[in-house]
Amino acid sequence: MPVKPEHIKLVCRNRKAYFEYTVDGLYEAGLVLTGTEVQSLRLGKANIEDAYARFRNGELYLFNSHISPYPFASTDNHEPDRPRKLLLHRRELKRLLGKLQERGYTLIPLKLYFKNQYAKVELALAKGKKKADKRETIRRREEQRELERARKRRY
């Protein structure tokens, strides 16, 4: 039986995440959204730069994510900054709950996208970097650029 190819449409990315945090694990979660939120996401009107995920009453929610109001909606538009419930398997939720109770771990969104027709968010189990670690990242990136420049000059 042939496997259907996955169609992924990226809505937004958290570009600062890999600079600010060290990523330990990745999880794909579904989002519980209203109709106007889905339409606004299809237009690409979302921001997850300052967003984070946290447990509330045994369920995982995404906080500080901004989905702009849908411009063509009538009176039934959504609240842009409301907490949104995330959908994961129960065993993944238990594993995440245990990891988040360790010191320094947090859940941050890396990408918000549509996979086939479903809205998904890619979550990262991450630890915040210290200032020295950020400097090390910058130094390593600069060295890599120099190597690439040297390679281009040689050919």
C-alpha cells in the first residue's frame, strides 16, 4: 500500500530559540483552535517568539503565543493571546512532566505549521544558555563562516 506524502506548510518559526536555549528533545503536538484562529494561521498571522508551554491541571497549554484576529470575521473573532491547549499522547505528557520538574528545563515552541490539514507545533525540551555559552555559539558560527569562505576562495 503506497504511503501518502506529508504536505507541510510552515506558518512561523522561533528563530531565537537555538541561540537562547540548548535543545534536548523534540515533540510534535496538535493545537486546539477555533475557526477564526485556523483562518488567521493560514494567512501566516502568528508569532511564537516569546511563547512557552506549561502544565495546568494535568494538561499542556501554550502561553504567550499570538495569533492575530482574522480580518474577515464578524463579531465572533478570537482572543489573540489566549492560552491554547496542546494535544500529546498520555505517555509523552507523563515523560514531559517528569523532565520539566528537573531544574532548568522548559518547553518552547520552535515551529508552528500545518501538517496535511492539521495545525501542529514543534516543541523543544530545552535548557537556557548562560552568557558564556552564547559567546561560544557565536565563536563557533564565525569559525564555520571563515572555513566556508576559505573553501570558496580555493576553488
